[in-house]
Amino acid sequence: MWYSNLRDTATKSWNPAKNIGGPINTPGPNGLASVSSDGNAVVLINVYNPDGSLDPKGLSMARRTPTGWTKPTKIEVEDFYNDDPENVDFYLATSGKELLMAVERKDGQGQQDLYVSLLKSDGKTWGKPRNLGTSVNTKKAEFAPFLAADGKTLYFASEGHGGYGQSDIFYSKRLDDTWTSWTKPRNLGSNINSSDFDAYYTVSAAGEDAYLVSSRNGTEGSRDIFRIGLTPQFKPEVVTLVRGRVLDASTKKPVAAKIRYENLLTGEELGVAETSPVDGSYTIVLPSGAHYGYRAEAADYISESDNIDVTDRQKYTELTQDLYLIPFTVGQTIKLTNIFFAQSKFFLRENSYPELQRLIGIMKEYPNMEIKLEGHTDNQGDPTLNVKLSLDRVNEVKKYLVARGISAARITTEGFGGSKPVGSNDQEETRRLNRRVEFRITKK
């Protein structure tokens, strides 16, 4: 396995390829199947045995460290087998929760079929492979799956759907969460597919460029990598890319952490990523159509969440947002960013529930912990009414916590109105920062 860094974003030229080295490369044949969206993990073909040999009956994962890559460890997939170990592909979805594969199994349509395995609740092992169904799979080989960052648009190579050559690239849209219902696959056309071998199509998060492997214009048996601009009808749905660093709120130094993001309306966790072990940076990709909450998690810290509403976003966007982790010590104040109220009211909105459930989880994990809920408003309106509104809001939060098993004796409340602003009240963009609920750790 080799890698190359992009040298020039304008010309999209690449530096000379470098060997990725050990322990990923061994004397045996090594294959890279997929790279996680955060760039910190790779899915590898074969199981790496302790004696250095390779077992073709499975797959492995290696993770980045500050000095290189970890020794690859087996990825545990329930009831995994492949009747044709010479031909196999894997793809780890952007969310980190779906693993696509091209394997030949007894419940398939014939030759290689496309399957999906879903990450189990333990966050470590994967469920039994599920065939994507007859809309996608044929009696001939389907392989090289790539699920775009929107989590819905599937690109794959097929020898069974017809086309221009030995294998062509197709795309299909996932219609529901069964993973077996898909639109009829469409051939990407003669601008992309040739009379030769075409496969391994991947798309950038921005949806502008695609890369593929093809034997066109090559010498006998040679396959090369090509780049092509995407036409509108074959673009995936719009996403927002969020990147930044995870920092200790006190020292401002990077912290190794997991990043989790969820749908704030349903509370469903939609994806997980990891920070870079080199500089604490992270990257997550959020498909349009939802209001997301996201946060960092690390031992001995309490996280401050953030949120972004991309329900109606129509174009690709990149956002830079550092995430802070608060040391779990008495006196620390943590902002509950993802708590929402009706305007000028104290009624909790439903998209506040995931944040509140997380606070309940923390208080159950630390049964001696006591907190003080502190409410704040901006400076608009009557100061006396603002103090009352801020107190009503934190009392509503306390009511929610107590109703779900947290002792009222562990929670005190205070409303400050607009007396403690953290941003300017001159304009709405910064004024909204002053409307907040925080909790202070008063006892561990």
C-alpha cells in the first residue's frame, strides 16, 4: 500500500507516492479497502495473524498514532464468510456505523453481491451481513461499493447490469432504512464508463470531483486512477463538512477524543469519528435535512455540545468549530448548548431531550455529583422579567431531571437574567449567545 498527499488544490496535482510501511505492509499481498472519513482508521483486506501471516477469511483495521499505524486487528463481523476469497471489497461509510462489502455468499444472487453490516450497540462488533437486494444485485458480479457522504447515494461496479464494457459503474439511491430497497441502478454513461474495466468510483464530500480505476488507455493488464468532474444528475445529496480541534477548556491543549453526532429531534446517534492523534483535529460530515447536535467525549472530561441546523441547506458548506472538554472538577461550569425553549417562554422544545438525557446519564454515573443550574437571558425587555424567565427555565430543566430519577436535593437553581453576558447585546448574532443554560459542579 502506498499513499500520496495533494500538492496543489488549484491544479489538483499530487506528490510522489510513498510506501505506507509496516505494520500495514507485510511480505504478503496487502490491500487497502477503505479509509475512515476522519482519516484516522483504515480497513484492510485479510486478517493479520500474530505470526505475520495473512488470513483471507476476513478483514482488519489499523489506527493512526502520533508515530505511525497500529498493528492491524481483526474486525469482528457476525457470520462473516466469503465463498470467493480471491474477490472481496469493503467500504466503511462516512458515519462509521455501516460497513459495505462485496462478497459471495449462499444467500446472494450469484457471484459477488453487495451487502451491508451495521455496527452493533457495543461500538466494536458488526452485525450479520445483509444483502442489498435484487434491485442492486444480479447473478453476475457487483463489487467496489462506495456510499457517498449523504449516506444514501450508492456507487458500485457491475458486470450484470449491462453497459459499455467488462464492468461499468452505476449509482442507486437508498429508499429506506431496511438497506434492501433501492432505486433502479443507473449507468453513469459513456463519459465515465469505457469499453474496458471501470470500477472503484469515489466522490469527494463536496460532490465536485470523482475518482475511478480504469484499464482504458492502459498497457495490457494495467489499471490506472482517473479523476473526473461530476455532472449534476449523478451528484449525491448536499452535505456540510465540520472540522476543528478538540481542546481542554482550561489548558487549550489538544485532547484525544471521540466525536459523536445525533439527530436532535429523534435523539438517534448517526455517526462517530475520532480526533487525530497528531494534533487533536476532527472531521465530521453531516447530510442536509436534519438539526444535528455534536460533541467530543473523553475520560475525566465533561463535554460541551454544539449544534447546527442544516434542514434546508441547499449547497455544500464547510464549517470550522473547535470543541471544548471541561475537566471534571468542582467549580467548573458547563454550557448546555443544545437546550432550546420557545421564544420568551420556559417550555422545553423536544430537541432539548438528547442533551438532557446525557446530563441524566452523567449524574447517574456519578451518584454523589451535585450541580447548580444557572439561567441567563439577553438584555432585551424588562430586567425583572428576564430574571424570572431565566429562573423559570432552569426550574423547568430541574423538573425534567427529577421526573427521570435524579434527586431534587442534588440540584439547585438560580436565574441571572441578562446580568452576565458572554457576548455583545448589540446584534442578534452575538446576543443569542447570552440566552443560555449552564450547570456548575458543586460536589463530585
